[in-house]
Amino acid sequence: MDEEQKKILNADPFRLAIQAVDDDTNERREVLVTNVGSGYNISNKWGEVIRKKKLKAKQVIRVRWADGCLHFTVPPHYSN
């Protein structure tokens, strides 16, 4: 996260919209990041990702921050 995004999130923990990139399909979508004190929640269209990839509770996904975007992937040995 760049410094400006950190400032926005610290000032209003419910407003930071970021781009997320599915590295498996190269699809981009905007998600909201919420500061929950001990970590962050991702919402707004994240449910679409969960349904499309058929993710289950506690399933491992990999995330990384690069190029101003949140990149995520489901490792092959964790896919359905």
C-alpha cells in the first residue's frame, strides 16, 4: 500500500477502495479494504471471487501487493 492509501485507511477505515487482480485469470475488480484493528477485511465484490472460485472457509489463497494492486491466486494444490 502506498503512503496515500495508508493515510486514507487510517483516516476513515471504511473507505479505501483498491484494485484487486486475480492472477489466475487476470481479471481486475475494485474491492474495499476495512481496517478492523488487528487486521484488514476485504469486501465489495469479494463475494463474487469466493463464489466463482468455489472457495471454502479456511482455504489457502496467496496474496501479494504489487503495482498498486492486491494480487491473489489459489495455489493449484488448494483448488477444487
